[in-house]
Amino acid sequence: MYDYLVVGAGLYGAVFAHEARKKGKKVLVVDKRPHIAGNVYTEKLEGIHVHKYGAHIFHTNNEQVWNYVTQFAKFNRFTNSPVANYKGELYSLPFNMYTFHKMWGVITPEEAQKKIEEQKKQAGITNPGNLEEQAISLVGTDIYEKLIKGYTEKQWGRACKDLPSFIIKRLPVRFTFDNNYFNALYQGIPVGGYTRLVENLLDGIEVRLNTDYLEDKAALDAMADRVIYTGPIDAYFDYRLGYLEYRSVRFENEVLDQENFQGNAAVNYTDRETPWTRIIEHKWFEFGRDEEGNTLPKTVISREYSAEWKPGDEPYYPVNDEKNESLYQAYKALAEKESRVIFGGRLGEYRYYDMDAVIASALSMCKQELTS
């Protein structure tokens, strides 16, 4: 009945489905959730587009991806400038001259660099072998202890000494007063929320929600020539080689009868004692106003709690250590034998992908699949 069955109505699946339909293919999209858009799903509450599965800020240096995604939504000019709260002390994120001045009282970039070098030397770090050593080599011991250690150990559920150094290499460090977290040419939030963006991608395509592909795999497979699978790769094979590990996230949402709770979209709580990692105040992704420009009288906040993933939880962040990478490679070898199935996206490829990378990966696969 269909040329393609797309499992998962998130960004990867929606991009493929859109491109396949453009090529005249008949496509069916299924998703086990009651909504489209996967983890970028936004739902309207008190006039605010709430990021149900955590904050998503679109950013990219890839002009092709930016030109592609802006066909389906207008983006606002939101710039990510989070704040770090350490036991009531507030610091600028990313680490920049505001952070260094607050921490040490330094005024010039030269003074800040000198302070970091002093602390790096005192710690005796020459070739960073883990996250703790990498962090100290980047920003010094004081900033590591106050603004990185507690947050990271809550986020990953592991001591910083036991985490690979590459995790922290993404962290921007600037000797300027630039508060923009991302080094990205293009950045913003879709006006009307991410759900509207995905709706536009899936316009004219048959979508069946509340449909668990793995529970009815044989019948669904029989309906299409090819399958695009964006779910967990280990679940596809019924975990026959073991479970891949993830970090999961739990959210506590509150509607508050006040206009402004924290004055910023994201505030990270970096001490170990505060149980949540950060608080998101969703209205500030759209400057506290609705689409007509009206001020919103209420606000919605989400406290995020990081947790070890277990079967039944939502998988968020792959744990890309040696053990899991080895297990993934074994599953990938099995996947390559599935001639009718393409595995893609964050869960299908067991990779931490930013949204632009998901779209780029999907477009690359479309080029290969739909022109062959």
C-alpha cells in the first residue's frame, strides 16, 4: 500500500516523509505517542508554547539546513543566554568576561587568561584525560568547582573523573562580553512552536498516532516496501544483545499566577545539593508575548531532574562511553543486514544530535535513498 513506512514523527521522520512525498512516493508515518514532533513537541498552555520534553533552541551554521527549515516556519530572534545559579550567586553562561569578573574581579581578558593558567598549573594538568581535567584546563579550578562539577554530576549521574573529556569540549569559553551561548550564524525559535513546524512538514501525509510499531511490526512491515526506523536501535532487535544506556529527564511543570518568575528562559542550578539541574521559563523563548504581541499574565516553569534510564522511561542522552559504543556497533552490524530498513536519527543511530544535525542527516539520507 505504501512505498515507505516512517516510524517516528520527529524531525528525522518528518523530513524524510516530506521529501519522499515530494518525489511522488506514498508514505505512512506512525508514532507511538499521541502527538507528532517527537521530543521537540510544544503544547500551548496559558498562551505559552511549552517545550514538553525540555528546552529546544534551534541553532546552526549550516546554511542549507537553515534555508530548508525556514520554509516550514518563521523563526524569531531568540538568543540563548542562560544563567548559572550557584547557591544564590548568579553567573553568566557561557563562560565569558562577565563570569570571570564575577568570580575573580578581573577586568581584562589578559587577567582572566592568567588566572586560568595559574589554576591549571596548580592542578598539574598537561594532557586532560577526563572531564574534570578538561574543564579545569579550560576555565580553572574555581569555575569548575562552582559551575561545572555539581551540574555535570547531576546530569550524568557519574563523577566528573569518570566521564570522558569530549563531553565538555562543546562548552563555549569566551574572553569577550558576548552572552550568546551558541557560536551559530543562525538561531531562533519557530513562531507558533515546533509542533507547527512539524505539522507543516507532514502536511498531506498520512499519520497514525498511538501506534506502537514494535507491537505490530509484522502487519505494519507488510504495508510498505521500505521502512525508515527512528526508534531505539536496541529495541528494534528486542534488546537481544543487551540494553544501550541513556540518561533520562523528568519534568515538574507549574503554572504560576505571575508574569515573571526568573527573568530568563533557562537558569542552571550548578550546586550538587539542589535536586534539579535547571528551571525553564517557557514564555521567554518568545519574549513573554503571544503571537499577537500581547503580554501574557501567567507563566509556566519546568524543573528538570536528570535520571538514569530504565526500560519504560523516555531515552534522552546516549551514554557514549566505550562499553555502549561497542554494543552499538554490534547492533549496527545487525541493522546492516536488514535490507528493507533504514535506521536514522538520535535513537536509531545512538548519537547525541542537535536539531540541525538531525535535519542534515535526514536530508543526506534522502539524497541517497530517493535518487538511487
